[in-house]
Amino acid sequence: MARTYITDYIWNIIVLMLPPETGGKGRPCKPHRNILEGIIWRLRTGAPWRDVPEEFGPWQTIYTRFHRWSRNGLLEPILKALTNGADTEWIMIDATVVRAHQHAAGAKGGQDSQDLGRSRGGFSTKIHAVVDAHGNPLEFDITAGQVSDFTMALPLLEGKTTDAVIADKGYDSDNIREKIKELDAEPVIPYRKSRKEPGCFDKHLYGARHAVENFFAKLKQFRSAAFRYDKTSISFRGMLTLACILIWARL
């Protein structure tokens, strides 16, 4: 028997935000809880969809529902609702690279349109994320693996309310510091050695940055997030969003 993941506590958090259990023309569809267990099984293991245990339902149904939820943007509002209770006294931004399986390449549109980058180590994707003061995910985006960390900083910080933004020196740029000041927040970012006139920053508060590293460690406990097995950006984003939802639901 396959190990399940969804406790009644987690299910009660998620179920109210899922669509009605009806198929086309009002026909009942396979129960969401079983299907979601199958999706999470794949998220945890990274196995091919065809290998999802039959006790969760037909693999085609599980894959189709996941793809439909990802394509229709159903998972993002669930994550957004869970972040309403976030502690944003300060927030942190960082990025991590995940290696993509060789079978992740080959989707229609080419690797550039699917956020895949090629390097000596093979294909890779970079996850850019903003987390709250406890390291819980607020928002993320993905790019090709070779894209610089600070590239996604401005859009990810847009609209955030906080007293301080903590980041490593990879985010030391005038544009990012100005954006943080526009948020009426303090930039807690070390200065690069190449700066002609480096300034000061709150080193004590900077010590809290380990929380964003802890988030990436939690995220990569899910094999489908630690390694990219999905061909399309839509599917990989869906897997990451579901992982973030589960991180929040387990609090």
C-alpha cells in the first residue's frame, strides 16, 4: 500500500478552495482527495506519471487533473490565501538552481520558452523566491538556470509590505536598493567589494537570512522540486506551487 500524505488537518485547509467534484455536464468525477494524493505522491518521488500507484486512481486522470489545475491557475489562489497570515516584519529573497532531468527537454517551443538553461552540467532551472520572517514562501518565479539572481528581484518585491528586505550580496545593485526604499523598507544587503563607497547594513538582522535557506531545504525534500522532471514551465510551476502549499499546511 502506498504511503499517503494528506492528513485531515491538511485536507480541511485545502478542500474549501478546490472546485466542485463534478465532471463534464455535471457528472461526478473521481474524488479530489484521492487524486491529490496521487499528485503529491508524484511530487514526493519524482517518478513517471505512469508509475503512480493505482490505488490513487488511473494515472491518466491524476495527470490530467494536475495539468488542468496548473494550466487554469487553480493552485496559486490557494497559496495566496495561505500567505495571508505571513509574518512580513521582514522578508528575504534568494534563488537556487535545480538540475533538470534530460527528459525535461524537448517540449514544444524550445528550451528558452520552458525556462531551461544549458550549461556544462546539463539543463537547469533557477527558482527565485521571497519568504516571510519565518522562511515561509510568499511568492516565487522560475527562469533558466544561468539567469542572474537579481534579475527577478524587482518583480518579486513589487507590492510587498515590510520593514526590511534581507538578501545576500548577489542582490547588491542600485536598482534593487532603490526599489526597497520605495517600499519604505530597509535594504539589509552586504555591499560588494567592488563598491567604491560601500555603506553599512544591519549585520545582526542579516543573520536571520538562514530562514530562506531553510525554505529551499524544505522545498527540496520533494524530489519533483529538487530535480526538474517536467517538460513544461506550467507543470513545473504547478509542482512548486503545490510544494509551497504543503509547506504552509504543515505549519
